[in-house]
Amino acid sequence: MVRRSRSTVWSKALQSTLKAMTRTAVRAGTKAIKDSLRAGPIRPKRTPAKKPAPVSANWSTGIAVGTAGPRRYRLYKPPGVRRNEKLPLLVMLHGCGQDAETLAASSRMNQIAARERFFVLYPEQDRLSNMQGCWNWYDTRTGRAQAEENSINAAIEKICLSQAVDRNRIALAGISAGAGMAVLLATHHPERFKAIAMHSGIAPGVAHSSASAIKAMFGQSATPSPLPPIAPDVRLPALLVIHGTSDHVVAPSNGAEAAMRWGERVSAKASKPRTVQRGARYASTITDYRSKGRIIATLCEVSRLAHAWSGGAAGHAYSDPKGPDASRMIWAFVAKQFARAKA
């Protein structure tokens, strides 16, 4: 009797699951899974992207060195920053098949930063570390995830030292694999961040290997590891979760689990869900988790949204202009946490 290896079993399980997806997603998904050791979201067929804005004084590039080695980054600096002012910093982490420029273009976060006056840092994964450009957020058993986390922290520290950043107003946001890395950073360094936003990501503590990451992607139950306790003198950063109900790459159940697990850390209770819809955009169901009157987590489930940035620019992969504007939601959520921290 021939004993099948674990990878063979997983390959057959994935193939049966992928039959329900579209022909294009199947072809692209198989390649992405093989190339990235089945670590990240399935890569859909890319649509032609608009040319990125040229590098300027407001849109620059750099390199930071951490435990995982050197990592490129892009930085958006709002115009007219004065020497005597300190501005907030939002760190944006891209998903698989993306880089800093494509996330900036699809999310249009730089336009909001220009109006609201904050820095936007876009760390970038190295293709030698993951062929699909995925952050290895799940690989905590080998330490690869922690090494990449350290390199992102190195980029944040470099910007804090070189730019007029208010260290008391730093937040994280990410999509897909970037969302997984964002919540990992906030889990290990809750004192550094005031807010986190996860878009189409996987709940913290549910994956520690490629196999468990795949299980989570397809909504299969797993025994999550307990999250680290919060020190008495540390305030748990608030979490915003945005997830599409038609996401066939990262199962929608992951969004609900992420908000619930984050709230459980401080015994937060879920409110009654409410529905919000603006104009012809997709409707959203909002659920808040509160503890002692403070919002710990907010879950935004976007009806009909697939694996894409909600309200993103047209003509880009992983971007759906029909959804509510995730970038506006993220900044509004983050700004409220900054204001509450000052109070």
C-alpha cells in the first residue's frame, strides 16, 4: 500500500475545491499555489493597470534592513510638511501579486493622505522570499514571519527617524497576505499601533504553516493558538475588518472570526448588526465589538464583494469600484482612534 504524502493529500483537496471556481481563477490559482508554496491568495487574471505616478519629492523610494534582509518601500509625503509639525503615519501592506505601487494606485490612499495630511508607508515584499510577492505571515513556526515582521518594523523606524512622524499616531492596514502580516505586527507590538485595518485577511493565530493557511483560506475549522495577553499598561489597538461576502479566495468566515478573536482578548461584546448602503454601491453589514464603551473591533461585511479592495480604482487587479470606499473607511476609523488616544 502506497502512503500518500501530506502535500499530495492537500493538492487533491485543493483541486476538488477549486472546481467550483471560474476557469480563469482555476488556472491562475494553480500557478499561484505552486509558486508560493500554497501560502497566499489565489492570483486572478490581471487587468491592465494604469501607469504609476513618477517618483517625486512626495512619492519616494527607499530600502530598510531588518532580520529578513533588505526590503524596498515607497513613501508618500503630503505636500508642505513644516519642520515644527508632527503628522500621523499609516503603514499599508500589499497582498499577493501586488507591490507598493499597485496598492497605492488601486486604494488611492495617497489622495486621502494629501487632503488629510498624513504619511503613507508601503513596505514591499522581496520576490526572492516569495515568488508571488506574498508576505509569509503564516510561517511563524520557522520564524520567517517574525523576520519579515522585523524588517517592516525597521522600515517604520527609519521613517520615524527621517520624517516628521508623530510616534503616538501610527496605524496599520493591509489586504489579503498584507492583512495577515498587519495583524501579526499588531499582535506582537500592540503598544506601537493605535489601530489596524484588515481587508480580506485571515484571523490571527489560526495558521502557522502553509497547510494551516490553506485550510483557513477555504474556511476550514482549525484550533487557533491563544493570542498573547495584553499588558496592563498597554491599550489594545482597535481593529477594523473589511471582507466581501463573495470572496472565493479567502473565505468570508475569516473576517467574522478575526473581529471575534480580537474582541475576545478584552471580553468585548458584539452589538446588533446594522446594514449600511450609500447610493448604488454594495451594501455592508456592520458589527461593533465594545468593551467598557470603547470599540475594540468593527466588522464590515460587504455584500457581493469578491477578493478585491472595496471601492478601489477601476482598471486594477484586486480592485472593485462598486464597493463602499475602504480607504475612506480605514482613514475615518484610524483618525477616530488617534483622537481617542489623545483624549
